[in-house]
Amino acid sequence: MEDVTYTKGIYTATAGVQQLDDGRFQGVVHLARDDAAEPETTVYEVKGVSATVSEALEEAKALAHQILGEIEL
């Protein structure tokens, strides 16, 4: 499943999924600040795990929206 990208001002949040060693999936969000001389990226992991890729991606998308919603420009 492909990653999903959202932007707000100078920030880009990319929601994706990582497979865990036990076969379950966890959503992750990579938040990048696009205006920095050296790109800064912070990785956030969804607290829970999911049985399917699609569930994990939905959780990651929700986290990305939450993160971007908290950013003040």
C-alpha cells in the first residue's frame, strides 16, 4: 500500500506502515520541515498495532492529521 502525503505550510507529513516482527502492522508518520537549510525529519509511531495494512494506514493518516492540526504557522 502506498504512503499518503499531507502538507501544511512548510511541513509535510507522510503516513505509512511498517511491518513488525510478529507479522502485525504499525502506522508511522514522517514529519518534515521543508524550509530548513538541512531538512529535519521527525518520526512518529502510532501507539497501537493493527492486524492489517489498511487499518495501520488509517491510524497513521489520523495521526498525521492530528500532528499537522497542532502546528501553528
